[in-house]
Amino acid sequence: TFEFENRQYVVIVDAYSDYFEVEHLPNITTKTIIKFCKQQFARHGIPQVLITDNAPQLISGEFREFAQEWEFLHSTSSPHHSRGNGKAESAVKIAKTLMRKCKRENCDFYSALLEWRNTPTVDMESSPAQRLMSRRTRNRIPMTEKLLIPEVVPEVQELIAAKRRRTKFYYDKSARTLPDLEVGQEVGTGETK
């Protein structure tokens, strides 16, 4: 969940396609978030795994029961390492950027979101809409009917794997292996926010 202009929003992202849904919620109670999830699952199918942050509504007994009843694994990211849920963090950043831009330029957020979903992703050669639906979605930009014909996007798995390898390569450039700790050795910990 995130806040923009004193309104609460929730975002859910498909890890395969990077396609995300964003919706304003009247409140962020567990019941409201479960209802949102059910709507998304009815539209896109029940995920095998749902990764969330550790918001109280998402770690409640009620949400745990929902996960069991709907038969998906609920996993939470590390409380002090939000990048562990990078897809959602990225979607929130994109949604907020679109919202700010639309407010500044007085344009329609959903039209901007539609354009974003139809825009090919760097290094992927296809848009989130194409990867999720195997087709472009019609928008207000003129295009030939041929471009709207459904077509499976080839080699998505390979492109995702290549992107992950590149990310790992650049991460590993600055990462280092730490020495093993001895039993009883004193260690320091960083401050938490």
C-alpha cells in the first residue's frame, strides 16, 4: 500500500510480466485488502506465491486464513530491506510518478497507466501488456489493426533470465564475501529506522 495526496492505494504486480494493477482503497483494513486481492485473483488467477511487506493487515490471522483458504503461499519481505519486494516497490514508484505527472499536466491517470502498460520494457522487447495478455491493448495512439492481433511473445523466459544475470553481475561487482563468524564473537548491528 502507499499514500498519494492523502489517499490510500494498493498495488499488485505480476512477477512474470511486470504488469501491475493499482487501486484507490477507502481504507486499508485487512478486509478491504482481502477484497482487493479476491478481485485481482478473479481477474488474473490465484498466484502460487504472494509476496508482501509486513504491514499489520498483511500479517494478521485473518490474512493468513485467506491465504490458506485460497491456497497460495504468502511470503513477506524483510522488514528492513524493502528491496526484497523490488517488483512492488518499482510499481509503486511508477504509479506515483504517473500520478504526479498527471496532476501536474492535468491528464488522466488511467490513460497514462494504459500507455505505460503498452510501452516496451528496456531489454525485454515487449510491453507488460504483451507479456501478460500476448497482445497489445488498444489505446488512443493510432495503430494498425495488425498490431492488435494476439501473438505470443517469444523468449520471455530467456530475456528475464538474461536480465537477472546482468543484475547479479553488477551487484557482485561491489559485493564481497564476509568471513565466517566464530561462536561467541561480538558483532555490531546497524541502526534500524
